[in-house]
Amino acid sequence: MISFDDFLKVDVRVGEIVRAEDFPEARRPAIKLWVNFGDQIGEKKSSAQITAHYTPEELIGRRVMAVVNFPPRQIGKFMSEVLVLGVPDEAGEVVLVVPDKKVPIGGRLY
């Protein structure tokens, strides 16, 4: 069990994907994402293993949830700055966690 204070340490925000590209250099199929979190946080990059359900073209403009306060992680030659959140489908493939209504970018999960 964790305390509520521990939960508050994880900063989960809504962002809008503004750019997406295939990431053929990744060990497992992935897509490079550039996500805008608004004026306070700005644009951050992420590598996401979401190729089973998504193409780069269809991701542009989509709002997603991401952890924005993990340390950056080097993925090949790409620096991933945020963790875009997803859950597995029946086959174990990633489905993005998204708000079900249009909400402002940068909004914090609570």
C-alpha cells in the first residue's frame, strides 16, 4: 500500500500529440511522439510501443495521459522525456489511456 501523499508525487497530465514518427531503430516496434502539455510544461518527447493499434498519422491531435515527472530515459538515439500511459488489451498490446471528454492540455490527474 502507498499513501495518498505518495500518489500525489506522480504527476500525470493530459497532453496533445503534435508529431509522431515511426521508430525503426527501437528494439521493439515503437512510435516516437512529441506531446504538448501546455505553457507550464511545454512539448516533451516519448517513445511508445503502440504500433499494434496506432499509426503515426492517426495519432496527431489525439489527447493522451502521461507521467511528466519521471527522469528522461535514453531509448537508442532518442531521449524519452515522459511516459505515455496505456493498458494491455486481450492480446497484451498497448491501448492508450485517454480522457473521454475534450479537456484542456496540461490538466493534472486527480
